[in-house]
Amino acid sequence: MPITAYTDIISLSRAKNYLRIDDTLTEDDIDITSMIKGAFLFMERYTNHIFINREFTQYVPPKIYNYPITAIDGDSDFDFDNYYQRNYDKLYGPYGSYNPPVLTTYNAGYLEVSDVPDDFIQSALQIIKVWYYESQKEVNGQIIPMATRQVLDTYRRFV
């Protein structure tokens, strides 16, 4: 299934089931939907993994931090493994000559729900759970569970 919204990855009903909330209780639906979006936006900023495929424009080189890259300048057969060497070659030509960065358009993000790693989904559910149940407690000093942060750290790109 193509991803067009964060609720395609974790639906409201799945989040409510995970939170053990009866489907007939709807007064918190807007808040839970917002928490789903917020959890994925947090993970995007933290890891540079993009969950909804979209277009970006930046000067290249320097490096593109977003991941997964699905197309660059319309090229869908992009070879990410050799991306950095090619960009180094573009920046510094023969005999150390400098070539200025080029404005580049690329797409980054997961295309299908099945492409999103399961541990990202579990991390998002954990974040939603903490935000939903712990928001009223004053004793919670850490809003993101340690286990979730460890998973996100393994995916974090370019600290």
C-alpha cells in the first residue's frame, strides 16, 4: 500500500488497539491522530529517515542526509552506494579544481508501508503510548523511552 499520510503506516484503529482504547470512545481520536503524526515527524527529524515519499531540492554536494532516496533529478535507477564518490568527483575535479555545488532535486522516503522497518513502527507506537498516558504525570523526566531511543540511534544518520 503506498504511503500518503502517517496514518497509512499506523492507523487510528491500530493505535487505539495498542493503547487499549475501545473503538467506540472517540473523544481522543483527534489527539491520537496528532500523536501518530508527531511521532513520525519526531523520528524523521531525529534519524533523517523520511516516512512519506516527497520531493526535496538542495545544493549537491554537500551530502544528502534524507533517506531512503528513491530518485535524483528524475532518475529512478539511482545508485545510492556510489552517490558520495560521484559527488566528491563533482565537487573536486582533476588536480583539485573546485566545481560549485549544483541545485539538485530528489525524492526521499518510503514508498510502501511494507518498506518501513517494523522497529520504526514499534518505536512510533511506544512514543504515542508515552505521550498519551504519561503527559499528565510530573514524574516522567524522559518523554521518549530509552529502548525507543536506542532503536532510533541505530538508524540515525550523520549525528
